[in-house]
Amino acid sequence: MKNLQNRREFLKGSAWMGAAAVVAGCMGERLKLTGGGSMAGFAVKPMPRIRVAMVGLGGRGYWALRRLVLIPGLEITALCDLDAEKVAKSQKLLSEKGKPGAGEYVGAEAYRRLADEGVADVFYNSTPRDIHTPLNVYAMNRAMHVLTEVPSGRTLEECWETVETCERNRVHCMMLENCCYGEMEMLALNIVRLGLLGEIVQCDGGYIHDQRKMQFSGDKIGWRLKDTIEKYGNFYPTHALGPICKCLNINRGDAFDYLVSMNSASPSFEGLARRKPKGSEFENLKFNRGDVNFTLIRTKKGRLISLQHNVATARPYDRINQIVGTKGLMRGIEGSGYSICFEKELCDGGAKSYFDREKAEALRREYRHPLWKTAGELAKKVGGHGGMDFMMDVRWAYCLQNGLPLDTDVYDLATWSSIVELTDRSVRSGSRPVECPDFTRGAWKTAEPFAVDGIDLSKMPIS
């Protein structure tokens, strides 16, 4: 597949490209860095005291604040939201926890004033997903490190803009993909790194979450349902994709090559829309996305990733989390642990059935990820999706305080987020292959693999 050299010309000239362009791929990337150099392995000098600006104080932002006030060395210096009441509620929380008051920034453009005034080192972005990029870019242009909710780019243009801005300003830009820090996901990463599954050839993941009641509870079309009406592909891919990419060392020894994506019909959501009163916003509603989206990604090394997105049918919550290797496999089971089997010798028949519960539990204890060995019980006590949210925040804070690279970088952010537009393009073209851009511009061939690191609590005394 031939790459175009100027991505903006490509994006402009193929707004809704024809089938021939999709078959050809043509996901062009810039061949030169935009100033500052590659961000692979990037780290800054140790930051014992980290000033944090909380931007977006709704559900996710407020609960993030509840976690961050527990981490030593972090100081919340700014609270920013459209709603003054949410800022006041957050200010009250700081007071209740015995923390100093933070600067208050209220209004649609308040984030600009916050960034301009230099009151924080870290811009913690929990705003709605459709405005992540402009806020992140503005903050990076003011020399702030960015931590941002998922997905962090809705278009290829946004992904490239984020990468280029990060490179130019030499600051961190990390997507807050909490599922990378789940106990089962990190167990899988450790087992893969130890070679117990052999060479990985296939990974399966998904976001399966019955949201029918949530999305049809009111008399107005909400932002979640709007995505399903307007978009065609997988617009929420990263919960499953992030952990998979770590196991496969995507951008660190392997890279996405191309993908195909396909939608089902939408009998579930369309049926729910028809049950709404006549004359409502839901009458005669059609859904571009369909009830279910399947995506298949092939990597440069020939490994396969399958993704599902399904928020429309009667299924229990599931991220699938299946890793298949030449010597065995592991699959996470939401709410009930995991299944695993592997053989010790080639073709010894030891991977014909899953290990029993007792052996699986023994393996979980033996191969528990170092981060969970060190801080797992504390994380579960603090909470947040079983502790993964707190584990994520503790880890990035530890890395900044000790001058280490963050666990994921801006190239991971762009690669994982790019699936939103890439799958949309594939579905619109009749599920033809679409080439995936290389945001690292070839650096994936030499970049260091994802680390399997923990934290030294003596360097971060958490009370």
C-alpha cells in the first residue's frame, strides 16, 4: 500500500473517499517531525511536587479528584468547569480532605485563562470527548503535561494535531485508559512478558455494555445515542484495545497495518425508538452504526486483533480480554476472574482444556503483576472500577515524581484513538480494508517495549 506524503492533502481530498481510495489504504503520515523530536521514551526531570488542574468536574472528573487528593506530592491548584456548582462541590471536597483551596475557573473559555496563568503543571482533562483535542492542544502549547480521558481524538486530523503539538512542545500527553491497569489485564501482560503463552498470534477484546435503559431513559436524544445515530464505526474502542496493544507491543516493535470493520443491523435500538411516543425526537430514528460493530486489525507482524462494540443488546458487561499464543491462552471473565491454559512443552497436549479454579488461582498469585503486588490491596480499598482507576493515577504520579517515562505516550493515544475514524471509513466503504497511519513515523521499529514495572511505596508514602 502506498502512503501519501502529505496527510492534510489526503484528509482534504478524501473527505468521504470512494471505494478505490479505501482499498488502496492511503492513510498518509508526515515524514518529518514537526520540531522537538520523537516522544518515544520521553521523560522529564523528577517532579516531587506536581501541581494539577482538574478540568471537567462532572462524574469522571469529580471521582478522579477524590482519588488524587490521596496521593502524596500532588497538589490540586485549579478547578475548572462550565458549572460553578460543580467547582464549588469540588472545592468543598478539598476542604473536607484538609487540602488547600484551589483556583476557580468557570466558563466555556476558562481553561484558556487557567493555562495562560501557569498555575499547574498537569492538565487533567475529564471533559466531554468531543472537545478533548482543542483543550489538550491549548494546554500543551502552554507547556502543560496533559492527562486526558478516552478517546482522546475523534478524527485522524485531531490525532495528528495532538502528536505534532506534543512533539513540538516536549511535554507528556497520556490517555487515561484505566483498563490498562485492571488486575486481569496486567496479569495477562505479565504472563505474556514471561513467555508463558508463547508467541502471541491473536487478541480479542470488546466493549460490551448494555446501555439500552441509559440511552433511552429520557425524552431527548443524549450525546451517547447521538454517536450511534451519526457514526458508522467503533467510536469507543480503547478499553479493550489499550491492554491488547501493551501485550503486543504496538508502537514498540509492532504496529497496526490495516483494518476492516462491519456493522450489524439495528433492530434493538430502532425497536426501542419506535416504542417512544409519536412526535418525539425518536420517531422514525435510524442508526448508522447498527447494534453491533466488529473490527479486525492486522499488525505489521501478522498478528490479529478483533474488537467488538455492543451497547444495544441483552448481554452482561464484558471486555473479552482474550490473548492467544502458540503455547496457550488467557481470557478474562468479567466479575469472576479468568480462564487460562498453557503447555510446558511443544504439542504436549497441556492446552487442551482450561486449568481448574485452584490451579488458575495459584497462577494468578504467582504471576500477579508487580504493580498489583505492591499496591493492589490499597487500590481495591480506594476503589474506582475495582481499583484500576487509582492504580492508573498512582502510577503516572510515581513516574513524574521519579523522572520516568509514562506508561503510554502520545503515539499510543493517537493510534488507539484513530480507530474511531478508521472504522468509520471502512464501514462506509462497504467494509473494505483501510490502512492505519504510523504516528511514530517508523520509530516503532526501535522503541523500547512496554515495561512491566511497579512502584516503590517508600518513594511514595501513601497514608
